[in-house]
Amino acid sequence: MTRLIEIEDLAVSFRTDRGEVEALSGVSLHLDEGEVLGVVGESGCGKSLTALAIMGLVPSPPGRITRGRIAFAGRDLLGLDEAAMTRIRGEQIAMIFQEPMSALNPVFTVGEQVAEVLRVHEGLGRTAARERAAQLLARVGIPDPARRLGQYPHELSGGLRQRVMIAAALACRPKLLIADEPTTALDVTIQAQILALLADLQREFGMATMLITHDLGVVAQVVTRVVVMYAGKVVEEGPVEAVFERPSHPYTAALMRSIPALAEGVSRLPAIPGTVPAPGAWPRGCRFAPRCTHAVPECGAGVPPLYPVAPGHHAACIRHAA
Amino acid sequence: MPPDAPLLAAQNLAKHYKVRGGGVLRAVDGVDLTVRAGDTHALVGESGCGKTTLGRLILRLVEPTTGSIRFRGEDLLALKPEAMRRMRRHLSVIFQDPYGSLDPRMTVAEIVGEPLRIFGQGTRAERRARVEALLAQVGLTPAHATRHPHEFSGGQRQRIGIARALALEPDLVVCDEPVSALDVSIQAQIINLLQDLQQSHGLTYLFVAHDLSVVRHIADRVSVMYLGRVVEEAPKAALFAAPRHPYTRALLAAVPQPKPGAPPPVPLAGEVPSPLNPPSGCRFRTRCPVAVARCAEDDPALRELAAGHRVACHLAEA
């Protein structure tokens, strides 16, 4: 497998009223060509921010990448100028979001928006771009694509809008698709349609996919490898079967125990006590320790690195220190 | 009220909205709902199925176009404003969005104490003591009373909303997606809290939700809605073990299981038709994998196929 994305020790801070607050603190992860990686975590864990950093879209100011490296197909993305990054964004890496309404421009038709990608990045003429846009809409399962091209985003349902976003994202056959909670705003039967479509396109185009989600069901069904984040850090990573069968960080294990879908037959859910700490309020040492049933005094001593648990499976918990 | 009478019984309830440019949007279109005291009765379905509107009709936040609602043995829709006002203390609501449903300028004590003040409960000192007791019951401390909503996390805000909902010791609480805006690790805390409070306060919940795994955990009975109608209603165990309506089956099959290697979710083709122009006959027939000619002609009524298990499908058999 060829390495497509390699992130090393990435840290991002934001300037706030309370001073500089670190929102991502030393994230390392990788993604091979054609691989489907799931990034799981709760609000504020840094999963979306990691994606924005890859896209070169961390709002700056107030945001700032304070250290780390992002290599994409061997190129250092953080060293690129804006023009080069724009080309990468259109042609190599594409992103879809939770709420397609906010990513689509309400004053342009669907056809204009998908065709624009093709005109700018593929150099297609007006007519060719429109024809290709219609093909793309058909490919992502939009019925009657010729008519839909002339419609505005608000005239489409949430599911159709997400299909349009996917069509625009795939217009240039990117090597990497980042999907940030792509089905969270959708109904469950429409979610199943979109997940099936993404799996289908992934097989056909062979692109790598980074799927960001909070939904462990979506992760289990869609990805091959999973990264679990908590409070700005990666706490566990490994093949999806291994992480679900032998969750090795206490946060991953507690999260899985607490969801109703995996707690069948129990009358009371084993909830995780406390709340997810906000950036700037992260505890010293292991950031999960204050909520962890296994915590010992040493957990406060230092931030634990990722220790190997099994081949390709790591967890940032001192219980796994050799 | 006879001892075995349901706490709530709605019959043929409908809410139609006239739409600009003509047409009628049938948000809820002929629903029967019976909720027994002490139960958690879940309303499930996808956006636009009418579950939230049905909850609001029960609360009389929205006036129905037709139908009747009996609550605590009284005809709720016949109550005069003053009698309805008195009845309101028995009916309460918890909203989905703990960020949007609390007034940011009020302190927690003011928010939780407001229903007590409006209903003239006790003296100031008694109300303060009651607010402290309510905060303790939802897992907050007296120190939280003087703070404002923005100082709290989503889970804590939902606790504040729950304390307010319980202030007047209601019988029925409409829980409108109470955990769907919360982080996964916080959902379980709030679900446990709702269950504890149900036990200690003898509450009845009408639990509006789209997350079927949450419903499977918390509900006693479930009504499945599609395009303004109840298509299936059953005790939880029967519904999840042997769903009989094709829509219920499709809905359950679409949920991705958090178990790698489990059968993948099965998509249901198409999208929900417009409630402005629902299909003739059975409303689900345009997406139904087993529809026959009759489904386009006859509107299926709910039929009881097993004890307490009712299904609106021509093809469902006992």
C-alpha cells in the first residue's frame, strides 16, 4: 500500500479572549491510497479541525498551525502557497460536509455549481461541462438529472443536496475524499442510501476516504481502519474489527459500552461520568483520566503516547506501556 | 377516571395546514394514540412523518383540525382557557435543543423556578427550596442556581431543561428528541436520568425520537409514523423482534449496526413523498417492496394482529 496522507504531530491553536487555546495537540495519523479511514470522536475532539488542516482551511486568524507536518502523496501541504493549495483542493482532495445547504451557494443552480468545478479544474467549455455535470448527477443517483441541473439547492431534499455535493466533489476524480459527518443530518433510510452510494463510488473510483463521524454504527459498517480522538489527541487507532472487539483505550471501551445499540438487554446504560472537556480546559496528563474508571495517579504525570496493542493497533493508555 | 383507563387517548387526530398558493399539508392525518400511565411510549419515524406535530397537538401547543384528546379522563380540547391553564401543570415538555430552549438572560434558578412562579406555587423561600431540590434530582448542585445557561455544557443544559419540566410535578412529559443533540458519551447519562426520574416521580413519557437504538432501550410501546399516519404500533419487544409493516422493517434494516461484519444497512429506495400530495391508498406503497394493486386503492386501517400489536397494511397477517 502506498501512503497517501501522513500527518505528524499536528497542533492547532486559536487566539481567544482567554489567550491562545490549543484545539489540536499533536495528532499523528496516516491514510493509504484507496483506504477508508474512520475518524471518531465527540464534539471538540478535533476530528473536523484535522480535516480542515488537511484542506488548508483552518480559519487564520484566529487559528494557527503551531507545529507538525502534513504530507500528501509525498508533498508537504503546509509549505504550499494558496494557489497551489487551491489546485490540490479541487483536483486531488475533495471534502463534503454534514449540511450540504451551507456548502452549496444558494444563488446558483445545481448545474452551475457542478459545472464550475469542471470548467475551473478540468478546463472544460460551457457545454461540455454541463453535459459532464448531468452525467455526474446521474452517476450519484439523482433522478431526472437534466431537470435538476436547472434547480437551486433549496428546491432539493437533504438527501439530493448531499448527492449534488458528492457529484461536485468527485468531478475531478480526487485521490482523497474527506466526508465530515456526511449523513448526520439525514434520515436513516436516506443515510443508508448515501452510505451505499459512497461505498459504490469508492470501489469504482478507488479513492481513499476519510470519514469523520460520531456514529459507531456508521464506522463499523463503512471503514476498514479507525482512529478514535478525544480532547485534541488520538487515543486509539487500529483495524475496525480489532477496535470493536478489543477496544484498548478506556475511552473507546467506555464509549462502546454506553451506546444503547451495544447495551442490549441492560436496564441501565453504563454511562461515562462527567463531561467532554473543552479546549483550554484539558486536564494534565491523560485527558480522559478524570472520567476513567481505571485511572491511577501516574495518569496525571504526562500525556501517554500511542503504545502498540497488536499489529497496527495502538492505544494511548499507560496500561499498555511495555 | 376508571383505574385502568389510559392516561392519554387521542382519536382520529389531524392537523392540516393551508399552504400559500393553495393545497393542504397533512402533517398529522388521522392518528389514534393511547398512552398508559407509567409507560414510555415512543413515536418514531423520519422527518416530516408528523411525530413532532403529534407531540405538540397533545400539548395543545397546536390546535388540531379534527379529533379528540382525553387526558386524565377529561376532554382536553373542550377545556376553557382557565381550565386548560390549570391542566397544563400536568403536561410538560423537554425539547431537543438545550441551547435554544433556555433563555440566556435568566439564571438557572429563574428558569427552573419560572413554572412555580407562574402557577403561584408557595412563597419565595419555598420556591427557592423547591428549585434546589429539583436541581439535586437532576444531578446539579445549589451552586449552579445563580449561573446562566451559557456556562453549562449541552448535557448539563438538558438537565436544567428536565428540572424545569418537572417543576410542577406533571403526569405526562413529551420528550421531543431529548438526547439527539447531545454527545454520545452524554446521551447515556441523560437516558439514565430520565429513567430514574420516571421511577421516582411516576412519570409517563411520550418519547419522540428518530434514533431507534435509543427507543429500543427506553420505550415500553412504540408507534411508527409515516406521512402523518401511524403505520404500526406494538409493545417494544414485539416491534423489534417481529416488525410487521414493510416500512417498519425497512426502517430497522436501514440502521447501521455498530458491529463490524454485521449485515450492512439496506437502503430503502426513493424519498418520502410530499405531505401536500400523499399517494392514494397506502401512503407507503410508492416505496414499498411488496405493494400490490390494492394498495393504491384502499387506505389500510390499523388492524390488531396480535395482542396490542396493530398494523396498517393489507398484506400483514396475524
